[in-house]
Amino acid sequence: MDETTRLWLWLNYATNSNPRLFFELLSRFDDLSEAYEAVQNRDFALLEDVSAAVRERLISASDARFLDRYCAWLERNDVTVITAESDRYPNLLSEIYDPPSVLFCRGTLPEKLPLPIAMVGARHCTEYGREVAALLGEQLAERGATIVTGLAAGIDSAAAKGALSVGASSCPVIGVLGCGIDQVYPPENRKLYDAVIERGAIVTEFLPKTPPLAQNFPIRNRIVSGISRGVVVVEAGERSGTSITADCAREQGREVFAVPGRITDPMSVGTNRMLSRGEAKVVTSAADILSEFTDDAGDDVINGAAKRVTFTSLGSIGQEIYMALLQGEKDADELLDWIECPPQELNAALTRLLFSEVIKQLPGRIYALDTIHTVVTFDQ
């Protein structure tokens, strides 16, 4: 680790990863080496107004043995340090208010992320929300987008798993933590944490060993949206951290999307309200998201060849719907007469086919095959 990075780690530790304080203190000196030398010499002329706690951390961290142990721990645990002045620091993140001074990273964070899209939502989500998040994560990854999540339980995890299910995709998956790089939260996400490292990167601004405290997550959320071009809200309750992420995204000039939900579902109150107020754009498929980023994603991502799915992968009711629509457009009642299954099972199958872009919905709740986006093959 070079000396400049060590000095950034020193001041970042002393300010407890507070970017506003970090850059305010940095502005008082010509460079970090001057600040480091002043603290070692106990020359606090330019630091008289800092708190006793910060001064103590500045002093303790200026001990070369402390920095040696700190850097050795990071290297031993395969943690990469990316400072705000590094060429590897995400360009989009550098544009936000209070960008992190240091990012701790495990895995590989590409210098240029291909169309990063954040997917966020309720931890205690519905099965519908979990399924939609996984489908959208999968569809976006198939089209060349980078999925960014907070790796929390519920929607975050489902979206990451959906993206990771696209085995042939070269697009990374990014997880942004609200705790130290060595903490896995929730603990049951250990396998997901490791899978994201294999396919992309885990990043955080919090110091190692920082526990997943409740107050950390709103701070983390500005990075989730800041590193992304757009934010997709799948489910959100009336009051939720997800709404904070959406607010951050709007303040940062990011596109905000929301998946509509049932008006009787508490987990859809937040998303439906965003849509009714014009604070988010409606999402019914990955195409709704990708069409907003033609310049960023390029024709190969948005207008590439239609994806291919096998007939057997549609499931029994999905197969019957497909065969019915081969005969022509049909509304829901006609499909019920054709298939003779419980309405709730038909609706569930229609939702899966819509989000997989096998079918499309026309005005009047009429359904048709979506042959532009998907080709169904009968190969085994």
C-alpha cells in the first residue's frame, strides 16, 4: 500500500469515515503529509477547534505501528482501499453531495460500471415482490446492466440472486453495506455475500468491524443511489428506508422507477404513492427501465437480439397461456375459459410471463405474445 493511501486511511480513521469532516480538515493543509506531520509533532494550530475525541483519534492513528497493523489487516483480508482521488473511484459517486472519502472493497469494482441500476425495497416483502425483484434482476443482467443492492433481506437479496442467476453474464453485481467490510448482515446472507464478491464487489465506507447499526443504513443509502444511474423500488411500506433511498436518488438527479402493487397491500403503499405523485416511473418490465438509458447502455444492451427461453421453463399454466395466445390475443376471462384454473393461479402465471417478457399486456387487460423481446423455443 502506497504512502498516500496510508495517509488517507489515517485521516479517514481519525474522522470515523465522516466525509464532511475529512474534507474540511484536509482543506486546512496543503497535503495530507503536512497534516500527519503536524499531528505527530502535536502542532494543533490548525486543529484547535476539533473535538477532543477526533484529536485523540488523530494522535493514536498517527502511530506508525497502528497504521502498519491496520494496513496489514486490510491486505490479509483481501480488502482494497479506493480513495476519492483514485482513478478507480466511481465517477457517478464522486458527483454526489458528501461522497465517501474512502471505499473499502472486496472483489473487483470495475473502473466503469456498465449501466448500474440499483434495486431496493422492503425487507419484509411479499412473495410477489420477491419474485418480481428476482425477475427484474435477472432481466437487467441479461441485457448487460449492473445490479446494485444493499444486500439486505427481502427485495435486495432477491434482486442480487436474480442477477447472479445469469451465469453467462459478464456484468458485475455490487453490494453496498451499512456496516464494516468484515461484517455479513444479515448473517444468513453469507453465501450471497461470497457470490457477489466472485461476480463483482462488496463496498462500504464504514470502518472495519463497524456493526450494522440502524443509523448506518440511511447513510449507506446515498451510496446505493449515488453509484447508480437509476433506482428501482419494488416494494415499500408507508414509512421505510427504501423511501429514503428514492429521495436520495431524486436529489442526486437519478431516474427513479417503481413497480406498482395492489392497493390493499401495505407493502405497496410507498411505491403506489410515488407513482401517484409522479415521483417515479412505472415499471412493468426491464424494457421500461432500459429504454430510459439508450445513450448509456447502447443499442447492444437495449435493442439486442431477443432472448430465448424454452417452452418447458414456462411452467404448466404458463405453457397453456402461451399455447392459447398462439391462437391470438385474449383477455383474462377468455384465458380462464381456455385453461380452467383458479383465477389466482392464472394471475400469478400472467405476472411471471409479463416480467419475463414472454407476453405483453394491451389496453383492456388483453394479452398477447411479446415476440420482440422473447423467442420461445421447444428445444429440450
